[in-house]
Amino acid sequence: MADLTGGKADGTSLHGFFFPRRIAVIGASNDTARIRGRFIVLLRQHGFDGEIIPVTPSHGEIQGLPAVPRIDAIPGDPVDLALVAVPAPAVVGVLRECAAAGVRGAIVFTSGFAEEGGDMAAAQAEITRIAHESGMRIGGPNAMGYFNARGRVAATFSQAIDTEEAARGIDAHDLPGGIAVVSQSGGLGFSIYNRALRRRIGGDFVVGTGNEADLGTLDFAGFLIEDPAVRQMLLFLEGVRDGRRLAPFARRAAELGKPVIVAKVGRSPAAQRAAISHTASLTGSDAAFDALFAHYGMIRVHEVEHMLDHAAAFAMPVLPAGDRVAIVTASGGSGSWLADGLAAAGLRVPELDADTQRRILAHLPSYGSAGNPVDITAQAMKAVNDVLEEVLACPDVDMVVLVSPLSLVSRNPYDLERIRAAIARWRKPVVFYSYTPPSDFMRDFAARAGAAVYSTIDGCARGLRGLVDWARFRERFARREAPDAEIAMMREAIAPLLDAHPPGAVASEYDSRRLLEAAGIGGPAGRLATTEDEALAAFEAIGAPVALKLQSPGLPHKTEAGAIRLGVADADALRRGYRELMALADRVAAGAPVQGVLVQAMAAPGIEMIAGIVHDADLGPLLMVGAGGIHAEVLRDTAFAPAPVDAAEARRLVDSLRMRPLLDGVRGAPAADVDAFVELARRLSVLAVAADGRIGELEINPVFVHPAGAGASAVDALLRVR
Amino acid sequence: MADLTGGKADGTSLHGFFFPRRIAVIGASNDTARIRGRFIVLLRQHGFDGEIIPVTPSHGEIQGLPAVPRIDAIPGDPVDLALVAVPAPAVVGVLRECAAAGVRGAIVFTSGFAEEGGDMAAAQAEITRIAHESGMRIGGPNAMGYFNARGRVAATFSQAIDTEEAARGIDAHDLPGGIAVVSQSGGLGFSIYNRALRRRIGGDFVVGTGNEADLGTLDFAGFLIEDPAVRQMLLFLEGVRDGRRLAPFARRAAELGKPVIVAKVGRSPAAQRAAISHTASLTGSDAAFDALFAHYGMIRVHEVEHMLDHAAAFAMPVLPAGDRVAIVTASGGSGSWLADGLAAAGLRVPELDADTQRRILAHLPSYGSAGNPVDITAQAMKAVNDVLEEVLACPDVDMVVLVSPLSLVSRNPYDLERIRAAIARWRKPVVFYSYTPPSDFMRDFAARAGAAVYSTIDGCARGLRGLVDWARFRERFARREAPDAEIAMMREAIAPLLDAHPPGAVASEYDSRRLLEAAGIGGPAGRLATTEDEALAAFEAIGAPVALKLQSPGLPHKTEAGAIRLGVADADALRRGYRELMALADRVAAGAPVQGVLVQAMAAPGIEMIAGIVHDADLGPLLMVGAGGIHAEVLRDTAFAPAPVDAAEARRLVDSLRMRPLLDGVRGAPAADVDAFVELARRLSVLAVAADGRIGELEINPVFVHPAGAGASAVDALLRVR
């Protein structure tokens, strides 16, 4: 994990940054209305119990603390963290002094660097250089700093940590959740943290990273994910400075069993425009990020509250064993509407078994209902604890939603100890859905009970769906093994084939196929013929009918060039076809060498699919699978994952296609050999890795997936070398 | 509109119900902790200035008001509204007394009727009878009553109207919005109303209708939609008692230009199960309801907050002229993320023209950005009013989102009068998106400014998308004309064709085609032949190649039965084909009469689509259009609308198909004749109406849509008569 913290430092180097004992406030001021005056106020207010040293030449004392004129005038041990909010032109000088004085870390709050352009962009580059040369880790510039609730370090000027919750004495460290928030945009990051607190989701860390001259999002995220108190991470990414570091971080989080909920800006042209003007980082290929997130179980969201819908679910003490939800409601209408919402999210709301229903009905008035939704009616709310226990005991139930208005501020019908005990006994998540805005009283209650609170149907469905998906991901991930031996073997086999092509070259179908064959991916039998007689011999060996395809690296689109003959059934047609194709060669191959004519068996029928490899500049090689024909072109029915994938992951991709039901056979067609297509995709992904980044693009289009047991064939293939 | 208020009463009969001058509280009590004791408290608390008459035999005075022992002991004018909360077994007797005493309206709050089953279901039927016989309109039983903010009538026991807002002196009548909430579930209805108030969306009415023994959702909705102060309606439907009344209500709301935001339970099996147990109403065919809602511009939502996202948008004083949004942000990250969210909702966030950018930049620091998102930076917030005016003046902008933290409680940088004036001048909606939870201070401010407030990206995108869709719907609806003359003509033409088939009968392709031809929907030329010689004559008249199809009402699936010959190109093949098909007749036509063999020109090539009519039990005839072949079967790529539709509406359906791009031509194929397919669908919808409910199902599968200008052909057709 050392690589995740970047620069020269090792993985533990940020401990002093986040848990400093000595903090210097450079440019400290007595004017607490100014940013430079607020650090000491906030540090004290939030209970920092280390040493605070104001650094300013103009006063001997700041806010009652003795000040030093310069950083190198501080006696004793090195300073762990310097908070820097001096004017932009002075920042580089101050950082040089800090580095020289042996300061371990610094945060630059001052703005006006890369986002300003020109000289100030150069100043930002200088900040990077200072960090790399001195080993002092630097956050910012243009940063909002961080808040460490456990360590009681408010290394920020943000008013956003003065929350209602803080005023009421609620400590983020004591709430369930274990969140850490890391955001390039500090305003948004602290807002996420505050909104989480409002929903009684707690955790120790929030960081606003700013321009990331030295320390970047993945440095912070990579350090914090290792903290045992961090149970889940909320990431807001505007751009990723070094995309290649994202996968190792994602893998590590998955290994630790910690969900990462990620918002990634840059799906739209407008956001991409803004990213260019607003930070130095590009937004990357969005589909590639989606693929990477899904592959590592990271949960992508497009909205802060959606982030918290997931975080609330992950804050609970247990994961569900399946996707079956029981609804226990005091309002028939709300219960039914919720059932619709859960079903729309793909969750099941099964009718309960007769025995469970009978036991539930014993607690209800005659007009109650136990089918699921279990309608206990507003009149029988006192029975809710009994009913909850009956429902949790039901073997057909994996999770329970309690529906009731949580706006109440007294007369709470729920029994804290019974709910806690029931969750612990049955190991099934229990959540509240309130159709009225929940009161703080009930939010506090639910947090103690270990139950998430949702005030929207939408959010409840999202949270539970996310839990189910995460539980399933964990199972898949636990069985995932890197195919190292297979990669090594394949690397050896394909190296000479790749060496034969210069970077940027397009290979003929014949050469592309040889690469696939080295990966164990076959197609219709075929031979390359360079003379008419060779073609005839191939025809006789293969058997009629055959396809003839002119082969040249200059001919990527053979059909359009008329360089294919299909269904060639006799020797005359074969000879004629060979001559015609070779006669075409000069015209269509655009000056490239012509290898000859591929004589190929006609492919057995099958469902048309595509599979391929694409190389993403940020994230490396990706496996692609998709529907063939017009589905691919018109509906863009494709799915991606970072290579390599195992069979379970390849199957997940195939199962995610909209046309997936076609493979099960429609209109009387037999079911297709999905296993074979999954295996083809898996091998292709191993090939992608074994090529060590030299495959720019490899498309098998079409793959024919034959009836079950009959395999899948690569009918055409096209390779572009990087 | 008289039909919308149901029963015997006319459309104005609910005035006394909602604006009573004399209210009798039957079973009134001095115990204000009980429901029966709360009515007088709430009526007074909310400023009811009419007469309140407690009715109870046990006390001479209730809460300081003189009581009468029985309803018929009330002297003077008839009572407008009786509030009934006596025990269930006493309800029918009390209502009989009310009716006898000339009481105009009553609300029964008592529960335990249809939802209880047995005797009490019979009691509910008796309530219905009393209403129908006496003309007294009855709400409930099991109702939550209503609140009329303008008339200051709190005819409810719901604590839910004691809002924070009421406590702060905020009057729902004074807020922008003009909402009326009508909900079968009173708890949910009042919760919607309260959540609206929290978001500073106001309006005069909220009604919880309960079991709807007499007055139903559409009675209330139909009355309230006519109220000039009602600008939009929020409907929560668990089931629709009489689906045929929904379309007239929806049309009337559209005529009045009032958006109806509707939540309709019953998408999932679990909700359908609950509806059966919980109310008397069935949930109906969900896709049919979707079709009806979309046809009349009703906005369906699946979540209370989504309802309010729309209501907040419709509360604004202006509609957008297009879908182009400018974002003015104080936070780069939030602005970009919002741009992603708006783009995902299909809204455009265009780069602003150079001139506008230049004028905006004059107000910004050097590191600001004017491209769109316009990043004014946190430091330059004071420029926001100037920038807003520049952006509103830009001709490429239809709406503006102001992004900033609205958690502030002072130092508001926005200028109320300038914003109001700018909105009025440019007639473009302006909304706020706050990435922090908005303060009441800023919510009040925005309400006065005429700007909606969103605290989620999701909600902001939904609200603006809804505005654009509504504006477009209004344009389409304004041009919509009922094709009365066409229906009348077609009715005459098709009556004999329909008369020829008994109810439930399936017609042959030949007979189905004759119906289509009467509607002006043609296909490949064809003739019915009943002898080999007739077949030959038809072949010679039509020209080779032809298709031969055995015709019998007993043969709906000709292909599967082998009863089709395609590409018949010469006289021998024709004769042989004719004989073979006729020889099949006895075996495949299942004893039904055989009409002969249809000799038909082979259809010219085209894109395969389907179109049809289905009859919905609740909503009547629906037009269906869809993608053909596997798209229809596997992807269920179909769209519905209630018949009849005009060309614009038929086009909307076609445009909504996922495979729509296929019709524009892919892989070098020419663009298809979309206009012709749209016209075919339009005519089919007129036919559906002209059939007066006698078409159970009519499917044209496939329709071939030929290249542009070459029309569309009904290649096969199947009719089932009702």
C-alpha cells in the first residue's frame, strides 16, 4: 500500500498530519473574523489538546498564546503541521522556511494558484517541488483543511464544522457510521459531512484537498482507509490526478471490506469544460471509471443525499443474506407505496408464510393485515415490537422496514432494547422509513437502536439495494484470484505476435486471430492461402461451404471494401473468388502489404455478440462485452470491466446487458452457450493484461454464441497495437 | 364537468362542503385528548369564523359552546357540514339523522368499515346508499378530513396541521404554489402538505379521502381543480374507484393549464396484494395509467419529495421557453456536479456566447470562469446579482440555477428586488441549488423572490425537466383537436365489419385487414382466393413474387401452423402452394371455417415495427406502438397512449422508443418514413375510438416502415372483437 500515499513518504507518513501534537499557525491573527484568525479559535473550540504556536512577526502574543516571529524560531521538537493562510505571493517562501525548519506537514489554505493560471500556476508547481525535495507533505493550496473528530483536530477555517449537532453535544465519533469524507471541493466535502451528521451518520474524518499540489485525494483516501475506525469512505472526485492509482486503492478498500461511496464529476460536456477551467485535472473517460467502480464494489452516486442513503445503510451493524424485504407499516398507503419503490429497485417483498402470518395476526386488530406489507394499523402501534420479532424470525425475510411517522418527539412505541436484541439475534438489518420528516428525537433513538432512518422511499430503496449489492460483491470478491500463472504463460505466447507489429499498427484478421488463438479463443477453422492452389487445398481440408477474406493490415473494414466472399461451395467458385479478391488487393489495401486470402469455414449459427479490449489512458486495459449487430450500434448495449476478470465478473457483465434475455432463447430458439461466452470474455481479459499495455484495441465482432454446449466462435477480429 | 363530482350533485355542490358556514360536531367531547374533542380546538385555532354546533346528548355545553342533544334539534338554516366521529356501529344511524335533518355534507372519521370486512363492509355500503338517496355528500369513512387554508376550515383531527410554519405565523395561503393535495391516505396527504410548507410551497387545500363510500378522490380533485387559487394539484392514488372518470379530470386540468402531480400505488405485486387487503379498490393496469398520465401531461412520481421537486418548480411565476440552463455557482465542484445531473436529465447546459462571457467576466476575479457553469468563486459572491442579470439576458439561456450554500442566516448576497425584476423582465425561471441544507431564512427569501429552492441535484434536475416537459405538453395540448368528424365517418365504415364477428371472436388476417383498410391503413396488395383459378388470377394481377396465407378465424398464428408460403414466383409454385395450404386447412384451423387463401404481394423492405390497440378495463382503448421483432419480445420496447391521439402525440410515442434511432438509418440504411408510421398509428387510434369499445385487441405485427417517402405497410394483422 506504500504507493497509495504518493511522493516519497510511506503509508504511515500521514499519521502526524492527521494526529499532530504541535501545530504552527503561520500568519496567525487576533482578528477572528478573518480566516487567519479563525484557526486557533476552531482548534480550541473542538478540544485540540496539543500545542498551538502562532507564527507572526507583528505580535508577541496571539489570542493569548505566545507567538514566534518565524517558523525557525520554534524551539524543541519539529512541528507536525503548519497551517498556512498567508497571501498567495508569500506562500512559496513560507513553505521553504517550513521545510528548512523540519516541519513535517503543511496545509496551504490560500487560493489563487493553478486555478489562476500564469505565474501562480508556476508557484503551484514550486509547491509540488518543495514537497518532493524536502519530504514535507503539503495539502492544498486552495484547501479547506480537515477535521479529525477522534483526534479533536479542526485544521480548517470552515464554519461548516460548527454544526447544530456539535452545539447539542453530539460527537461525530460516537455516532454509528465510521465515515471518512475526502473531497477535492472542501465546501462540498464539509457539507457532506454535516448532512451525514444531521442524519446521525458519524465518523472521524473530513478532508477538503483543494488543488492537490502534493497530497492528493488518493493519498488521503489511501491513508484513512487503513484506519480501523473508518468503516466506509465517501469520496468526491472532480478529476483523478493519477488514474492508475485508483485501482490499487479500490482493491485495498475491498480487501478491508470497507465500502467506498464515490461521486465523480465529469459525465457531461459542461462539467468537463468546468473541470478544465477549475482544476488542473481532466475528468477522464467516464464509462471507464464506471467500470472500475463496479469491478471493485465502489458505489457511484450522483447526489449527496444518495451518498448518505448508502452511508446510512452501511452504518448498520449487519449485512443482509439476501434481497427479501418485509415491510411493517402503520399506514397502508405508505406501506404499499414503499413496496412499489423497493420492487422497482429489484428487491423482493415476498408474501410471508402462513405460519408467520398467523403469529403476526395474533398481535393485530381484525382489520390488520399480515401478508407483507404487514399493516399493523395506526391503532395497534403498541404491537410493533412483537410484530418486528415475528417478522425477523421468518426465514423468508432478509431485512425489515418499519414504516411510521418519526416526526414524534415523545410517546415512541418502539422498544430500544428489544430492537437491538432482535437485530443481534437474527443478524438482519432493520431500517425505518418515515413519511413525515423525522424528529431529532427519533433520529437519535434509531442511531442507538442500530437502525438506519430514511425519509424518502427512494432513499430507503437505494440504501437496501446497495446493501444487497455490497454483500454479493463481497462474496464474489472473496473468491477472486489474480490469474498470475495464466498471465505469465500467455505473456510468453503472445510476445512474438505483438512484436511483429509496430506501435499504432492495425493487424489483419489473420494476425489478430493468431493472438486470440494464443489466448485460447477460437473461431471457425481457417487457413491463409497465398496461391490459388493453396486456397483450393485449404477448401478441401475444411470442407464446403467456406468464406474467403482478403488479408491485409491496410484493410480493417473488409465487408465495406467488398473483400469477402461468403458461402463459397465449389472449387470453381473458390478459384474465381480467390482471383477476384487478389485482384482487388492493390485498390483496397491502401498500399499495405497483402498477406493472402483467409479460407475459413462458415460459422455455425449463433446469437451475435461482441467482445473486446480497449485501453483507457487513465485506467489501463478494459474488457468490453456487448450485444452484437444493431444492439451494439443503436442501443450501445455494452459493459466494461478493468482487466483481468474472473468468470463471476465476466458473467456479471454479460448479465448486465439489456439484451441478456436473448441468450436464454426467444421465439423458440435454443438457449445459447452463455458459459462459453463468459469464458471467452474472461480469457480475453487475461490476454489484455498479458499484453502489458500493448493492445490499443482488440474487437471480436461478431462473436457467435452457439446453442448451449456448442461453444462460442470469434467470427471476425481486429487488433490495433499501441 | 358535472360528471366529475359524481353521484347526483353538480360540479358546484362541494362549495358548502369546503366553505361551510355552519359546522356540527357530532359526538363532541370536552376531552381534547380524544379525537372527538379535537375538532372544536382545531377549528378555532385555525380561525374558523362560522358557527360551530356541538351535538351530544350528555352535556349542555362543550368547550364553552352550547350543545344540542341531536342533529335535528339545531334551529335555523341547514347545517353545511357534520363532522362524525362516533363509534362505528353508531355511524349509519347518525348519518340517517343528518340526512333527515337536511344536513348538506358530512365527514365520517370513524374507521373499521370496508377495511374490516363482514358486517362493517355492509355498513359502508349503507353509507353509500344514504348519500345517493338523500343527496347529502359524505366523505370517508376512515377519513382524515380536510384543511382549507383560505377559508380557515380545519375539518380534521390531524395534528399534522400544527406545523412549525403555522407556529411561526406562516400562512400556507400566502406562499407561492397554489397546491391542493388530495390523498386517499390522509396520513400521507397531510404529510405531503406539511413537507410542502417546509419547502415554502403553499396552497389552500389538503384532503384525506379515506374509504370513499360516497365522495371519492376524483370528486374532490374535480371540484378543487376549478378553484382559481389552485394552480396545481398533488394526487395520491391507491386505487381508482372509477377509472373512466380519470381521463375527463385529466383533460380538464390540462384545459385549465394546471399541472397534476400524481403518485399511483400498485406497480408491484406486494402493493397490489396490500391494496386488496387495505382498501376496496383495485390498482388497475399500471402501464395503462402511465399512458393516461403522459397523454394529459400529468406528472407521475414515486416519492413525496419528488412530488415537491415538481411542485416547487410549478410554484414559480414563469415557464421556460426551452431546455437550456445556465449555472451560476460559488463552488466549482458543485456547479460541475450539477451540470452532470442536469445533462443526465436531458437538459442542455450550453457554453455561453463570447459576448455574454466577456460581460460576465467583467464582474469576476481573474480565476473566475464564464463558460457555463459560470464560476463566480466564493470570493466574488457580491457580483452574483450583476452576473445573474447578464446570464438572463443571454438569448441562449432559458433558465438559471444559482448554486450557493443557502444555510446562511444573514449576510445574504442576493438582492430580492433585482432578482424579482430580472425574472419579470426576462420571463425565465431562476432557481437555487444549495449544497448545504437551506435555512428557513433563505427559504423565505427565495419564496419572496419567486425562485424555487432545491437542496439536491437530483431534485433540481427533476424540477427543471418537469417544467420543460410541461411547457412542451401545453404547446402540444393547445393544438390538440378531437377528430370527431373522422371518428363519425370511420364508425359508419367499420360497423358492418365488426357486426360480422360475435363478441370474443378472433378475425382472420383478411377480415382484420378490411377493418384497417376502412381506417385508411394499407398493406401489400392482396386478394382472397377461394379456388385455385382465383388464386392464379390474383397472382397474375399482383405480379410475382407473392405470399400465400391460409385464412381462417381459427388460425391466429399462421407461421407456426405452416400456413404461409413466401416468395411464390411462378404459376406452378402458386398452384402447388394453394393446394398445400387448403389441404392443411382441416388440420390447422381447429374446426373454424376456412375463408380461402390470401394472395398478397411480398412487402417491400422496411424497418420492422408493431402497432396495435388494446382495451384496458379501467381506461378504455389504448394505442400501442413498438419496435418489432426481438425488440418487442425481449426488450418490451413499446409505448401506449389513450385513444385517440393526434400526430404530435403519436410522434411522442414513437420518439419514446429505445430503438427510435434505428428509424433514422444505421449501418448505411436509409432513414425510414417516420411520418407514415406516425400517421398509421394516429389512424389506428381513431379506429380504436370509432369501434366504441368493441375492439378487444388489434395488432399489426409487423408494420414495415419503408424508406422516407415510401410509406409504411401493415404486413400482418390480427383482430379480437370484444
